[in-house]
Amino acid sequence: MSDLQELYQSIILDHNRRPKNYGSLDHATSSAEGRNPLCGDEVRVELSVTGDAIDDVRFTASGCAVSRASASIMTQAVKGKSREEVEQIFVRFHDLVTGKFVPGEGDARTLGEMAAFSGVSRFPIRVKCASMPWHTLLSALRSAEAAP
């Protein structure tokens, strides 16, 4: 295993053991639940949205290290961002885990810890694990958009 792969693995394991933004959000304006029927992973994403921006985001989850770490890193990546920025980040992450986007040296800064999922595309069964929290986030965001 290369040093970079070991680093990525340690990032995923750390976010699984000590997830960021984990727990319920008392002042949530929207939420969504996602489930991966193939492996039983479940996630709940709660948002506090004002206007066009995600003020706060939290999640609860049960499942594998990949899905929990993905949710943790996702919450850090989208907090404070606009809907448009979130959608752009989602596309970039989804392209990364499905192998459509291969990060180069200059991309490490813009991807941040999301780069830890660059190897997921080699394991198709794990793509759903990594992307399910992100799809759930988009559902919660759409729910916030539809709220009066």
C-alpha cells in the first residue's frame, strides 16, 4: 500500500471513529433519511438553512466506516455553503467516487479530505456507501427549498 493510500485509509478510519458534526440538530429546518439496501447503511442528515446558505448540518448514521466517514467529511465540506456551491461539491465528489474525475496534484487543496475517497471507484460496491450520505444531503436541501 502506498503512503498516500495509507493516509487516505487513516482519514476514513479517523472520521468513522470520531465523526464531525455527529448528532441531532435542534434547530433543523429540513432533514432526509437515506438507506443502502445492499448493506444496511443508514444515515439521517439534518440542515439549518437560511435563504440560500446551509448554516449548520449534522448527521446520525449506522453502517460501515466508508459511509460514516463520507457523511462526516461531507458535513465539513458543505457547512456555510450556498445551494449552488453544495451542488458543485456534490458533482465533484460523485465524479471522484465513480471514477469520472481523477485528482491531480493541484486538486488536493480543493478536494481536502474528500480526496480520501479517490480509491472508492475501484470497489463498485463501496460507491453507494460513499455517495449515499451525499444523495441524502441533496434530498434534505430540496426539502428545505420546498418548505414555505
